[in-house]
Amino acid sequence: MKNFISVNDVANIDALVQKALFYKQQPLADIALGANKKIGLLFLNPSLRTRISTQLAAKNLGMEAIVFNVDKEGWALEFAVGAVMNGTTVEHVKDAAPVLGSYFDILCIRTFPSLQNRDEDYAETIIHQFMQYAGVPVVSLESATLHPLQSLADIITIKEDLVKRSSIVKPKIVLSWAPHIKPLPQCVANSFAQWVNAWGEADFVIAHPEGYALDDQFTGGASITNNQSEALQGADYVYVKNWSAYHDYGAMPAPHTDWMLTNTKLAQSNNAKVMHCLPVRRNVELSDDILDSENSLVTLQGGNRVWAAQAVIGEILRGA
Ligand code: CP
């Protein structure tokens, strides 16, 4: 693996999941792999899980991890080609990225979309420029359109849980849109759809209100419905997530507060386990009664972020 930007960088999803589960059992098995190597974690946006889990993963592989909060502590970066930099930006990515590449063996970046200009966001300008100019492998810690480390952790979590549910031959997985107070990126939903489709071991349904259709380059292969109740029937896993509109880009066509998942709604499912990437707004996106129940997998998902990151960084270190 040279970079990790999307599921398309993964040759074998099952092998990567198995590697992650191996690291969960034996975290220090490859501690010599990253000896004397450094990984840089650049954050242009806030994070709890991604930041700490990636640091822990790197440490388990013997690497030194350095976190840099570009948004708070760095020079304001410019990404526009040919920009006349007489405004607020101070340093061009063309200049910053090669320097960072000279410091680190692997460079990891988190950046969010603007939600203002769909073409720019979906071109993934920021992460692609780091890939172009850094000269070292780049790992996405969430980009404008995708969150692959989260999705890998999500598949790991489902695989791990399925071992305890031997009666399920092919799980029904539902990605269910949730209400929110402000427009959020489509990254987690796009990425989860892309990974579940590529994994190919589930009946996959996406449920959202009208106006919230995702980009079909990621959803292809899923059944799509505007009827949440119909989607929940017989579901084994329900992944709850808000996203803003893709077509009327960044808009929130209507609040749809009735789309919040509750235990009453979940009664139609096959005792479904409920997932969310966190952070979650309780009693807006998901009810307390679900989050505090045994059906919630959110803590397991967050914990599995370490093993997902470790499996990916390990592959890059091996040049596999
Ligand atoms: N799920 C996730 O990426 O969490 P953080 O934003 O806290 O990193």
C-alpha cells in the first residue's frame, strides 16, 4: 500500500480486517517494524478518536508520532494553483508539503470539506496536493469526501460482532440518515457505503429523507429508500449518521427530526446493533435509550480505530 485515501487503495479488505484483529490480540507483535521512523499527523480540523487512535497505532508499531494542529498552530495554508498570496494565507502547500515530507516517513492529514463548492470538495484538492508534493506516503485521517480509517474500523466491528451472531449468514446493514442541528459533510456516509459495497458481504440499504441522496459513485450497489421504517425491517446493523445534501450541496432541505432512531423504531429490526462514528449529539441523532443499551456498538467502533490505523500503517511500512 502506497497511500491510504479510500478503499481503492486496499488490495484485500478481508486480509486487512484480519490483520487489524490480529493486532487487537497482539498489539506489539510488529513493534520493530517502525523503529526509527516518524509519522506526522496534521489536523486542519478537530478530532478526538482519529488523533489518539492513530498515535496509539503508530506507537504500537514502534514509530514516533508528532501531531501538528495546523488550524490552530500553523501558518494559514494556500491550496489554489497560481494564487497571488496577498490575502490571509501565508504558506502554499507546494512549499509546506515537501518540508513535511522531509521530516516524516508517513504523513497523515485531516481536512474537512467547505460544503460551499461541491466540485472543489469532490476533487479532493487538499489531500491530493499533499500527495503530489510531500514525496512520502499519505494517509487520510478524513478528507473532503471520505473517512476510510473510520470505515475500516466499522467493517472490523461488524466482522467481530458477527462471530457472536452465528445465525446470520449475510447481514442486512442499513445506513440511516439522522437529524442534526447544522450541515455536516457526507464523508462518513460516502465512505461507509463505498466500503460496504466493496466488501460485498451484506445486503445493504441506505435510508434517507428526500433531498439527501448521496453521490452514486459511492452508493452504487445499495438499495436506496426514503422509507426508514421499511429499511429497518429485519436489519442486523443500523449505522446512524447525519449528512447534508449532496445535490443541493451543503443544504439541509428540512429538519426531519422524526428520523432520530429510537428503541421503538428498532423493534422492527432483527435485534439490530446500532453504530455511529461519534461524536454523536444525543437525543438529536440518536436517543439515550439506544446509546446506553447493549445494542450500541459505538464504544467498540471507537476502540477499533486503533487496530484499523495499525493495520494500515503496518501495510505502508511493509510497502505491501
Ligand atoms: N469518528 C471520528 O473521526 O472521530 P473524531 O472526529 O473524534 O476523530
